[in-house]
Amino acid sequence: MNNFNKSVIVLHAHPDDTEAFSAGMLKLLADRGYRITIVTLTAGGLGGMSGNREKTIAIRKEEARNAAAVLNADYYCLNQKDGYAYDNAEMRIAFTNLIRKVKAGIVISHLPVDYHPDHRVASHIAEASALVASLPNVPCEEAHLEITPLFYHSATIDLSDPMGEKLTEPHFYLDITSVIETKVEMLSYHLSQIDLMKHMHKMDNFFELMKAYNEKLGKTIGVKYAEVYWQHLGGGFQKEALIQNELKEFIHKNRI
Ligand SMILES: [Zn+2]
């Protein structure tokens, strides 16, 4: 059995993605002694109604920092442009550097078949960065890890791929009923998103919608609130079911 550090690093595209898709799991892991690091690829500069991208970026970084603080988590931004995110060597090296800095045992990102182009880019960067985290020849400041971290994927609010096809069944459902208030608290720091969602998606209450999404997933497994995950089991990654074992009592419909 390999030994993975109790350190989780998450790369999502925008501020509030981590809170929306993974806060429940992160809270459960933090309560079990895991160090959490939240990274966003962009600062979500398009996600504001002020008409000023710089102002929006400053607001959203502050919101993300405050939300991360709920889990005593550090927050980093890779400062790519919201809506125009690219996968490139600079981004991969920057994220590998962070993986090494926090000595991550677990990396979490979006699904490679997520509906949002920025999410797909973040997922590719996370995968490529994690894959080489243990290789000494990668041009990083931080020393290489002893072992490639485990890699997991979170789901979006819409469980379908970019073509609208239903995604494969998640590898497991996670009962987050006991930590839903923490998730709501973290989301509540993203006040800028309420006006935006009203304008963009005609959603009256963004936070309630996120909760309703977790409620819908919960119904599938007979609990109040749930999140869903896949583990990256392709070549190059270790396959230990670490999170599934660590959070055993919260896992349902585990199919790996
Ligand atoms: Zn997003």
C-alpha cells in the first residue's frame, strides 16, 4: 500500500466552482486532518455586473479567499483570463509547482468532459501537472514528490457532457448532509454571483439552486444532500481508493 500525504489540492476554473462542486468532500476531509488548498485557473473576471473586469477580479479573489478560510485552506489563483483559459506549459509548471509545494496526496479537478470549456482546460492542466509531479526533470522550483498523487474529478451541476449526453454513472456518491451548512457558508461569500446568475441564467437564488442540486443527487441515494465523484483510473495514476476508504461511512453506490 502506498503512502499518500494528507494534503488535497483542488484546481477548478472559477472562484465558486470548488464551493459548488466539492465543498462537502473537502470539509469531511479537513475534519479528518487533511490540509486543503484551493486553486482557481482564473479569477472569474467575466463573472461580474460592474462592467469593470479588474474590479470584478479583485472582488472575486477576495470572495474565494474568504470561502477558503472556512476550511483553513490556502487559496491561489493562476491568473488566466476567464472565458479564454488555455492549457500551456507555463500553467502546467505553475500547478505542478503548487502540487509539490503542498506535497499533495490527492488532486481534484473538473471532469475532462465537463460542459464548460474553461472547466475542461482546468481538468487537462490538473491531469498533466499531477502526472509529472514526481519527475525530477520538470523545471519547477519545488522538489519533486515521492509518488504521483491520486486524481479525482468533481461533477458540474449538469450531469451531461458537452453534447448533452448523460455522463457515465459517478464512481461514488458522497453523503454531505452533515456538512451542508459549511458548504452553504462557503458559497455565501460569493455574493457577486447572485446578481450575475439573475442576469445570465435568470436564476433567482444562486445559493438555493446549488443546494437543490445537492438535494437532487441526495435523492438518488436516499439522503438529504450529496455530491458525486469519479476517480481517474487511467494509465499513469495510482488506483488506491483513498477517499472512498477515508470517508467510507458517507459513500454510496461505490462502483470501483
Ligand atoms: Zn466554473
